[in-house]
Amino acid sequence: MEATSTKKGLTVIVRLNLNQYQKGITVDARISSSKYIQYHPKIPKLNYRINPN
């Protein structure tokens, strides 16, 4: 993946996350409401940010 680039010069930086996470944890309904989630305009299913405030 890190060797990925485009004709216009876009390069990719990859960081591997080796952390282990517990399965079955659910998100509080208040946090999962749309007011706390910012979805990427072009790929909302793949890229989003959750703001705690």
C-alpha cells in the first residue's frame, strides 16, 4: 500500500495498528447519533470521524 501513488503526485503513508480490541463492545446511543459523527463527503461508509463533544 505504501508504494501507492498517483500521476499527480499523491503518496500514501501507512501505519499498521497492532492493538487488540475487545469484541462485542457497543457504542452509546448518544455518541452514535449523527450530531457526533462526521462522514467523509465522498466515501462515508469507509471514512468517518467521531467527535466526543
